[in-house]
Amino acid sequence: MKLRAEDLGEFGLIDRIISVLGGPKPPYGMGDDCALVELGNEGIAVTTDMIAESTDVPPGMKPWEIGWYAVAINISDLASKGAKPLAFFSSIAIPPETPVSLIEGIYHGMKDCCSTYDCYVAGGDTSRGGELMISGTAIGRVNASDFIQRSGAMVGDVIALTGELGLPALGLEILFGKSEYKCDRAVRALLIPRPRVREGVYLAEKHLCTASMDTSDGLASSLHQLARASGTGMEIDLDLLPIAPEVMEHGGEDLERLALYTGGEFELLLTMKEENFEEARKTIDMKSIGTVTDSGVRMRKSGRITELRDTGYSHF
Amino acid sequence: MKLRAEDLGEFGLIDRIISVLGGPKPPYGMGDDCALVELGNEGIAVTTDMIAESTDVPPGMKPWEIGWYAVAINISDLASKGAKPLAFFSSIAIPPETPVSLIEGIYHGMKDCCSTYDCYVAGGDTSRGGELMISGTAIGRVNASDFIQRSGAMVGDVIALTGELGLPALGLEILFGKSEYKCDRAVRALLIPRPRVREGVYLAEKHLCTASMDTSDGLASSLHQLARASGTGMEIDLDLLPIAPEVMEHGGEDLERLALYTGGEFELLLTMKEENFEEARKTIDMKSIGTVTDSGVRMRKSGRITELRDTGYSHF
């Protein structure tokens, strides 16, 4: 029987694609949040991310929010490498019966998200498609020497995380009717993510991090990805996780799933030397959640160590 | 009743989107083949183009050809502005049951097209989708002062066209079984387009053109787009059109439709001063097909003038 996309899973498929393409190209690229393209003395970070109505748009999401989201997920990838947003490009596939007002709403959201992060929609493409899909590409500016890769974590580094954990996951439960709890803050955290541009650019310019990525696939999956890219292990401590109070209160048995294994979060997961962490926390709202180790991705929980599963958001 | 995407057509929809976004942003952007992003002294041309299996993939198109095509249509947009390809990014939406070998074939095609034009696949995104869709973004390098816009045509300029007309359209007829004629050259012209990078870069560096775009929407539609962008008219002469011999021979009653009103052609449509045309034709294979006028988009045909319809390839 023929091997199908769903048999491999998203990361398996990406590995196959990278192998066809012959591995990463200098200076950086494949397998990181952005590629770095060098142009004379200038560095440009480029990232592309696609959303499909059937898989990425929860019930009740408004057109404006879809547009905001399509931009924000790309800008978050720039932020995680320390790049300042310059311009955004959208390709949109539209079923012919789609109301024009819906499309206008999407572009209003794109425009507003771009303005918020000092960039603009510079171009795009429209195409007919069987379902609504938006593919966004964001371009940012970063010096090549400032670009923060995923692969630089060193044993002994502090693992740090910006913001809070679990709110978007709780928002998803609410929108899908799996939770009776009403929590606007959770729903807004899911639908209107706020990429950490100021934080990423500051950390990159000051050379305070050894590695960085965003947590869009969920914290556990992100820890695994950072560990693989850096050839290290990661150990976090449950008691140190900045789980949002609403999630602590209403997460119940699902607390770990919400905080660790659900995507849609756009915080920065960082590794840095202890002294740099102390320096950076003066300017940036972030917490130490653990330490880079030499192998394994684990969590300390009530004094015991457990393995973190390598699962989170995956498209297949 | 609500206005739907198909009621407006592709260009009507693009106008609505541009109006939401507040019009073009400096220096160039919306409504041209590429946007120009300036970075210090460097200029970057960026373009994005999406293909959907249901609308852009004719029967029998091989995975390798799909990958080649996804890259080539973007590189053609760079070429038309005079930009040298630097890097390509792909977002791909994949139905879960898609054979992995098909996806690998697509990426082989992308890689080979990139290599042919001295660039590389630098990154991308994979996503689950209801149908196979590929959104590509290409980035190229061009000095801001060399970038050839659509809007610079001047009354009296020569209208020039690279290559030949009608082969991809004939190829499409053959693949859809509308023509009994066998013609590999036509099918190949459709499935494996060869963007005019060398020509575009040469013309831009030498400042020989006043306006340029590619003919991916068909010649008639492209003439209308160039006329609108430049605020001029266009008059071409049927006898001057470089219609491919196979199309002349087998086009029959459909000759004009094949040569003028079908997309899938990736030639450069150029306007230039007479003396620059004489200079450029020493280096580049192109023909004069007419003259920029002050209004109307017309064709001289056996001594009579007819209006060219503004139709061609449109997604809605």
C-alpha cells in the first residue's frame, strides 16, 4: 500500500521534504521558524504559514480575526528570530460563493495586525479554491549576527518563557463547547494572538539568547523541537510554569493537556545563560521554567521526573 | 442577496481588497507583478502566487511538473520586474490521503526549477487541506532604480513581446482532449514554463523598458492591465504577432482565442522607446507587436481596427 501523508505525520513529512531538497542551505533555513536570506550587509528573515478554514478556523471566528490571525502567526515566527516586521504578503484561495464582505473583513484584520506591528500588506494573490485558505509570508529585518536560531541551546542554560500558558487552549475548549466556563480572555488569547515582537527584537539585538522559537505547536512539542535542533535535553518544572489563573482554576484533570500539549500559543521559548536571563528579565516579562540538560525532555512534578510526550499541534 | 466572490470576478475582488488596504504603499506594490521592499541600499522584489489542484492542474500533469510550475510562475513575476531570483518559499496544503511519493515529486520539481534559475527552496509550511494547494513566494534582488513597473508606458513606445504565442493554450486543448493534434512542444510549453529571467534582468539593468509585465493572464488581458496601469492605450497588429507555427497551422477558427485570450503564457510584454527596442533586440529574442497609443486597447487586422476584449485567464 502506498504511504500517505497522514501515515507520516507533519514532522515526518517535513523530514521527507527536507531530504528531497538536500538539507538546509546556508546560512540558515529549513526546520527553523524563519529562513535568513543575506543581501549584502542586510539580513532578511522570511517565513510562511498557511491556514485552512477546515483545520484552523474554530467555530464563531470572525473574518477580522481570521485576517489578524493569518498575519500574527507569521509575525510571531519573525519575532522568535529577533526580526522586525517589514512587509506581509497574502495568497488567498476563495470558494466562488464566498461573500465579498467576508473577504473584506479578513483584509481589514490583516491591515490592523500589520499596522500594530509597524508593517503593511505589500502584495498577494487571489485564487479560486474548494475551501478558504490563506497563505501568508512575512519579511523582517535582522542582522545575520543577531538572528536567533533554534540550535544554539547549551547544557546548563536557563529555559525561559514569555507570558502565560494555557489560555488559548482553554479558549478552544470554550469555542468547541467542551467547557461551560465563560472566559473572554481565553477566547481572545486564542483568536487574537499578540506576537512577541518587542521581546524578540530586544533579545536579539542584545545577544541575550542561545536559542529561541515560538510555542505555536504547544510547549511540549516546542521543547522537543528545540532539544532536537540543539542536540541537548530539556528539563522543566511544573511548579515554575506560568499557567494562567483561569486555566489553574478550570483546567481540572486537563491542566497538563491545556498547558503543555495544545498549540495556538505564540509565546517565545528561550534558552539563555543565567546572567543573561537576570539581565533580560529586567526588561521583559518572562519566567524561568527549567534548565537545558544533556538529553531527554522531562518535567519535574512534585519531586518526581516524568518524560514529556512529543505531541502537540500537528496537521496530520 | 449578498455579493459573492464570483459576482465580482478576480480583478473586481482585487480592487475591493486594495481599497480595504488603503491603496498602494510606497515605493511600489499592490497591482504590480511584484512588490518592491527597500532595505537600506538594497531592493528586494517579492511576489506570491498560489495554485490549486482543482483549477490549475490539468489532467495528466505530473507531480514534478506541478512543483516546477509553482516555482516558475513566481520567478516569472520577478523576471518581469528585472529581479534576480534569490530564494523560494512554499506553503503546501495536503489532503491527508495524498501519497507521500506525490509530495516528494512536487518538491523535486521545485528544487530543479530553483536550481535552473540560480535560487533555492529556503523554507515553507505544510498544512492539512481539503485539496492540494501550493502557495509560493519568491524573493529577488533588484536595485530600486532598475525595477520595471507596469505604469511607465508612454504614448509612441514600441510594444514588444518575447518568445512565441499560443503554444500553452494549444497544449491545454490537447490535454483536455479538445484537439486531436499531438504536439509535445505545446504540452511542454504549458506544463514546464520557462520564465524570462535573463531577458528581464538585462532589460532592467540597461534601463531599456518603460513598462513590463508577464503574460500569464493572456496577451489581451495583459495589454489591458498595462494600459490601465500606465494610463495609455495599446494598439497591436495581428500580422506582427509571433504566433507559433503549430498554432497557426492547427488553430483554425480558434486562432485568436489561443493567441490572445488564454493564460498560461509566461512571456514578457514590454514597452520601450524605438531606439531602445533596436538596441535590446540585438541581445534578446523579441518582436515588436504594436505601439502605445493614448487610449483604447485595439488590434489592427487586415487593415481594420477592432477592440480587444479584456478577457483572459481569471480565477472567478
